[in-house]
Amino acid sequence: MIRIILIFTFFFNFSSKAYSEIAQKIINNLENSNNYNFKFTQIINKKKETGNCILVFDRKINCKYDKSGKILISDGINLIIKNSNSDIPNFYKLEDTSFYKLLDKRYLINEIRSNEIERENGKIFIFIDYQNIYIKVFFDKKKLYLEGWQTTDIYNNSVFTEIRIQEVNKIIDKNLFDIKKFN
């Protein structure tokens, strides 16, 4: 019986140490990253879209969808989504969306520190609850960079976004996030 308790204690201590090391490496990657240039695959209610984004961790993002021509831009305060078949973009307050927290690396770091890193089906992730918006944030299991998220959009659709980082800390043109040109 003592042997079983010792094995269980050793396994538990080893496994929590491994998870705390993973969490620290994810935090280090976030702290050392100002921006990502990435390709994405997004699935909304079984409809798949792809594209490219530039994410800056001061709540800014600029995404262009490949086939639909849709764009998604945040200037850190507002978010616009413009479809290619409309001249009028949809404007949203960023704080009313899950992007408000996903694009804030300080918030992500604090959530990693205060939540448990979980594993399921070969994926590493944390759960975030922001204003009753539940976000599952995934991290690459090799390099431990942000790998995607799963949440619901403003229309209550299930959204899964997988990202493949192409570059980290690229020099970014700040005009990419200027939404005034859409007013």
C-alpha cells in the first residue's frame, strides 16, 4: 500500500511540475512576442474558411479571408467585419467580443498563471470565461505558441479557429489597423 501511495505521489508531483514548466514556457513565448503573422483555418457551423492575419498583442488584428474576400480588422477599440458583397462594414465594440481578451497578452498570461493547463486528444489548452463567453485557447505542443481558439461568435455560432504562425515579431505597418477608411 505504501508503495502505491509513493508511486502516486511521485507521478502527481512529476506531472504537475511538467505542466508548470509547460505553462512557464507558454508565458515566456507570449512575453517575448509582440505580434504574429499567421495563416488560419476557421470553421463556423461546419463552414470552413481560410486566410491570413496579422495579430498585434495590443488588441489589434487584420485578417483577409482567401475565397470570400471578407476582412476583419480591429484597431484595439473597435472591430469591423466587411464582406466582399457589401459596401457597408459591420462595426462592433471589441470589448463585446472574444477578441478583446484573445488579443491581450497580459490577460492571456494571467489566465495561464491562474488556470490549469489541460490536455485532451493531444491538444494543450486553457479555458477562459470572459463575460459568459467561453473560450478554449489552444497552444502548439512542440513550440508552445498560440495555436488557435474555440468559442462562440456574436451570433451564437460555434467557431473553431486554428492558426499556423508564419512569423513572430515582424515589423508591422500601423496603417493595417486603421478602420477610419471604412467609415
